[in-house]
Amino acid sequence: MKLRSSIVGILALALIAATGCSGAEESTKATAGGGTTLEKTKINIGTIPVVDTAPLQIAMEKGLFKAEGLDVTLTTLAGGAEAIPKLKSGALDISFGNYVSFFSADAKGVIDLKIVSDGFQSAPKTHTIMVAKDSPIQTMADLKGKVIAVNTKRNIASMLVRAAAKANNFDLDEDKNFVEFPFPEMEGVLKTGKADAAQVVEPFGTFIGQNIGARVIWDTSQGPTADFPIAGFAATSEFVKASPNTVAAFQRAMAKAMALAADRANVVAIIPKYTTIKADAAASLAIGGFPTTLNATRLQRVADTMHEYGLLDETLNVQDLIAAPSSK
């Protein structure tokens, strides 16, 4: 009996020691810069190699995620639409994407999302409507009844164009007035006359103007869509609920990166490192804004505009989709 008791006691002590060691080791591995314990230290973030994601790249280069205890892997997406199924499957923990796609997917019940960080908003010349050099179209009003190329119908591109049309007292129909082409093909679209005009974003606007002399007839960063919220970072509600400290660490790192992106020089310097845009070309690009705070009132503009143009069947309260940033 004594021998059995001794063995049980030794095993119990060994188990306690092993458990204690394991807990201490895990705690050490999962401590954020703010001193909180992270539920998950290794996270996968979806990104797109465009100017809009410059702050994310700055955070990686400057070690801002590491300072928060996060080991981040970036997964390059072909487009924002790819983010939805990858978030839903768990292949991505957080992803960059445009707000129209995020809000639409959530409203339709495709996925239950939370916005965890703002990403990018338009500025003069970042989102424009262009025509060929020799086009008879001179003003936005001349596009009445014409065909405009957009990268995706019933999304942010066509919505911005429709808002521009309404500001000029006419309407455009999603099916009759829009055709879809990827942004890299827009130069050829204008050159060959496959569409009367094209909605383009940087860097394509600058390059198309330089290459074929295409003209800007309307800058969508004015009037009702001036400084318009374009994109941000989202996660599933399930991930946010299960990993609040991890999300807060991501938010702190991104807030610092956004602040650094306010200096144009930092953005211009990082762009050639993750895109095919060369340094001299990066210096000539129009660059939008990188909000440092996640503001529901600002993002509500997107949802309200979507509802106005039939991209949402009912009004959406964006506040319900906001993952409150950490106060630390």
C-alpha cells in the first residue's frame, strides 16, 4: 500500500510539474506587447498587392505585429471576393477587402462578419472615370446612355459611377450600362472601344493616362462620395469572440501602421516592395487616406449608399459590425 501511495504521489507531482511547465511556456509564447495573453499568436491575413494595403506592409516591415506578440503570415488574394470564402472556412483569420463586398455578404447571411480595422478611403484621383484620348465624351453628363467598364458590377466600382451620374442628373442601369473587365485590361478596353468609358483606380489611372493619353472626365472623390471609405479588414464574428486579445493586438499594430502611412514618403517607399510598381512610378501615384480609427459613422456612408442604389435590400446598421478597438 505504501509503495502504491508513493507511486501515485510521484505521478501526481510529475503531472502538476508538467502542467505548470506547459502553462508557463504557453503564456510566455502568447504575451502581447500590451502584457495581455493572446488566444492565438499565429494568424493568417489576406491581402491584395495594391496601394490600399500599404499600412499592412509597413506593419510587417517595421515589426509592429511582432511587437504585439503576433506571428503574421500574409496570403495574397486575387481579389476582395476571394476573402469571403477563405474567412468562412478558417483559411484566413483576418482579411483585407472592400466594404461593399463585406457588407453585402453579411447582409445576405453568407457570413457573419466584424470589421476589425479601417483600411483605405478615396482621395482626389484615386478613383476616376476615364475615356480614350480621342473620345467625343467630354463631361460626366455625356455618359448618359453610354457603356462604362468596371471591374465588378453591383459593387463599389459601379456604385461610385452611379453616384456620379446622379450628381449630374441622370441614372445608369447595372445591366444596360456596365460591362466587366479586370483593371489591368482597362487600357485595352479604352484603346479598342469596347466601352465608352472606364472606372479605374490607382495605379492604373496614372499608367493609362501616360500610355495612351486617356483623359479623366470625372473624379469620384467629390460630392456625395468624397473621401469615401473603400476598404478595411474583417474577421468572422466567431474569431473575434474567441480571440478578443489577438484582435486587439492586430488593431493596435494597424493603428500605428496607419499613422505611419499618413506620411506619403513611407507609402511611396513601401509600394515597390510588394507590388510590381517601380519606385519612380510610385512617386507619381495619387494616394488615398489611411484612417487611424474605426469609425462607424464614417462607414455607415457606405451602407447607406448601397441601400440607395439597391445593393442592400434593407438598411444596415454598421455599428453592429464593428469590433470595438482596444483601449490599450
